[in-house]
Amino acid sequence: MRSHRRSARIQALVAEQAARGGARVGVVDVCTAAVAALPVGGAGVSAMSRTTTSHPLCSTDTISEQLEELQLTLGEGPCVDAFLHGSAILIPDLLTGAMQDRWPVFADAALEAGARAVFALPLQMGAISPGVLDLYADVPTVLDTEELADALAFADLATLLLLDARIDERGAPVDGALADRGFEDLGGHRAEIDQATGILTVQLGVGIDEAFVRLRAYAYAQGRRLAEVAADVVAHRLRFSPDAEPRRTDEET
């Protein structure tokens, strides 16, 4: 119950942020709302994948923008480790010797950019991870238990938004998919998307990352929501094949 209340509160903060901007809800609103709610100076999201090129998606200020670009360019940093290991990387102070040894190039570059603490939270749904939410502070900072739980809730919401809609360079949906529905609708489809991706690993004989790429690519090509395509796969109305285009099984009868 407490987790549900937290999620509802975070959703309300992000919805209010989007309303102030007069736009549909996007991951940039998650970043902005997170900065307002947590003891951090900025936030950014990078879209990441093991099979396609990773790239910065949005950021709230120039420092967070630099941090996203630095990590993806250098191939090291909290963001990269959070994605590879699937766990939060919390760095209260980049100036410590351990951090200098762990990321010798990134740590110095991040300090020069103006960051002192960095918190990288993987965006995850089951085995699927479409990216990472990065938070930074310009002074040594420790997130307490409640603050970390809020940060994870922001990351969870960013995951839902990234999985469900095509995203432009600002982190906002480009097809209006979120205009007439709420966050609860997004959350309700998480298990189904995860289940559909698992089915495709069997049908296509590929790993979970490639299966998700194929699922999302089909949704884009057909101009459909990812959740709708996932529902068809789970209900066996749509079948993928390694040697042919996906076909609708309900068209055979």
C-alpha cells in the first residue's frame, strides 16, 4: 500500500510538471520533477541498448547534459555500470580515491563539469532495460531511504514512458499516445510486454534484448502501441518467425 501511495504521488508530481509546460507527459518531465523533489541539481536520461547505439535522450541542465554525453562517449561511469549490471549505482562523492580508480577518466571530467555526487538508476521492466536515469548534485550528497525510494519510483515511471511511446529528442511522445490515458494504464501492461518479449525469444531464437527490439520495431512499423502488439503476441494472435515477416494468426481463419 505504501508503495502504491508513493507511485501515485510521483505520478502526480510528473503530471503537474507536464501540465505546467502545456505538453504531453514525457521523460523530460520525470527528470524535471525528480530535480524538484530530490536533493539533486540536475537529471538526465540516456536510451541504452546492447544491440543498437546508445544516446542521450534528455537532460535538465548543461551539467547533466555533459554527464550523459561523457559516459556514453567514454564508455565508463555510473550510467554505464548501472545499465550493464542492472542495479543502482550511488556515488555520494566522486572525489574519493575509490571513484578515481574506478572511473579514472570520467571522474575527473565529471568533477570538472560541476558534478560531485552522481546517482544512476537503471530503467528496468523484468529483463528489459531501455536506459538509465542519472541524477547529480554539485556537493557531496547521500540519498536517505525515502529519497532513494522516490528516485526509484521516478525511474520506474520513466521506464513505462520509454517502453510505451516513441520518443523525440526532448523525451516527449511524438505520436500523442499518452494524450488520452493515464499512468495506471501504462503500468497495467508491464507484465504483458515482458511476457511477450519472452515468447519472442523462443519464436525467434534470440536473446531478450533482441526480442524486445523486434517487438518494438514491429509496433513502430505498424503505427501501433507497444502494449497492443504485446497483447496480440501473448494471445497468440500474432506470431514472429526468424525467416519471415510477423503474421497475424487470426487472419488464417
